[in-house]
Amino acid sequence: MGENNQVYTQEDVQKNKVIAALAYLIFFLPLITANDSAFGKFHANQGLILLISFFVVNIIYIIPILGWIAAPLLSLALIIIGIMGAVSAYNGKAEEMPVIGQFNLINK
């Protein structure tokens, strides 16, 4: 996973790491509960990208045969990436998800 160049305060990380980890299940949770946290917003952004990726993969299911084979594999890969992101957040790290994590949809 790619490293994020932004530096977060230790207080921000320790206070919001659980909320940041939950952002991979409910991306908007840090935006509501810790809206002043840059660390939380980073992980909310990663969670939103993951959610959009799941929508795209579900659209692939429409394609006969190729989609039926590729979509479950891509879904499994996204689940693994989401777990990696949540663990990273809980450990106090701000690492971008592989392949899809470089996009920024939520302003920090």
C-alpha cells in the first residue's frame, strides 16, 4: 500500500484510529463523528473509493461469462484491500490502498 505524505498529529491518530478503521465499512462515519480530523478524513476518502469500486465491480456482473468470472474475484480482492485499510487505520497508519487509493474525493 502506498504511503500518504501528509503528517498527522499523534493526538489525532490516537483519538480517531477506531473511527478511521470503521470508515472502510461506513465511509461517512469519520465525517460525522470526527469532522475536524485529517486522519479520519483520509480514511473516509479511502472508504468512499472502496465503496465506489464495489459499485463498479457489481456493474461488471452484467457482462455474460467474463463478468461472472471476473466480478467475484475482483470483489474478493476489494474485501482484502478493505481489511488491509482498516488494519492500517487501526494501527495508526495512513497508507493508500493499492491500485485505487490514489484518488482524492474528500477534501482534507
